[in-house]
Amino acid sequence: MFDHILSILFPERCRGCQKSGTALCSACLATIPQSPLILEDIPSMAFFDYGNKIVQKAIWELKYHHKSAAAKILAQHGAPEVIEFLSSLLQSTTPTKIVLVPIPQHYTKTFQRGFNQSALIAKWLSRYIPSTEVRPMIKKHRSTIPQAKAMSKAERQKNLKGSMRATQKLDRKTLYILVDDVITTSSTINEASRALCAAGARNICAVAIAHGHANRFN
């Protein structure tokens, strides 16, 4: 009831055109460029280009202002792309299960922020991708500086090295999909992938709402 009253008093406005009634209208959504191809050690994909101001604002609001409406629309819109991405991956193999694995954050960050945005994104995606489940099976046991503060790709890799580990032994035949908000240099998903592999996983890929501009770290 309280949320309904708030929605009447303070209706959502599109992050692009400020139209009232939605956090992101279909017209503005259609203008957002798709992510460029991601070439990494594990199959990876993202929905949108993080260089777009609407995408940046949606993710900033999600992470730092507890406003999820715009990011949720982006995730919902990208879910069919994940299904297509998985179809291409699964042409030669059939996994016993498909598990969405949120990129973890240190418990101090979760306490400070109140939630893990990657876990929220994984939850949203699971509603639209058939036969998937969300399992937070990686722990970040060492606190690190925010990746945005690292000045080079090498610093990002060094910052995260050895910071994550799986919380259980994993199945070789399960497909584990790492889920994050933004992929930039892929240092985060590579460290998470290492943790999964160390626990026995063999089928790993990654998805994110947006792909950043890694060329500025080269």
C-alpha cells in the first residue's frame, strides 16, 4: 500500500526522455546501442554498451541509490539474448543443470550497500530464462579496492587475484553462468571463473547488463 501511494505521489520518469510512468520507455530503450563482442577466456556476453548515458545512470542508481527500476528493465530486455547465447553454447553439449552464479562482493560491501547488485540481476534473469536457478556459490574472502579506482588492466588483475573461492565442490556437467552488472577488462569474471574451476567446474560462461570500455586500460 505504501509503495502504491509513493508511486502515485512520485511517479517514475524515463531516464532518457523524462516521460512519466516508467523508468525507461520503449522509445529510449530502442536507442541504446548493443554491447560490442566480448573476446575473453570464457564465453562472455553483455546486453548494452556502458558508454551510453542511460545505461550508466541505470547501473549507478542500482548500485549506489537503491533504485532498481531502470536496471531491471534492461535485464528483462536482455534475457532473450541470454537464451540465444546459451543456445549457441549448448549445441555440442547438454548440461545436467544451468546455474546463475552472482559475482560476489566482500561482506563489508554488502553490509554497507545492503545488497549485492549482481545477485539482484541474477534473480531477475532467472524469471525469464527457463530451467535456471540462482546459487551464490562464490565467496569474496578478501576485501579489495573498487575496480574503478585501479588505473590499469594489470592493477585490476592484481587487485582481485586470489580474492574469491567457491563455497562447495562443483559438478563438472553443470553449466555455471557468472552474472555481473558491468564487464570491463574481465578481471572480475576471470577471478570468479578461476574460483569455480578450482572447485571442479568445467562449463563456465558470463553475462552482464553492460560492457565497459576496456581500451582505456590497455
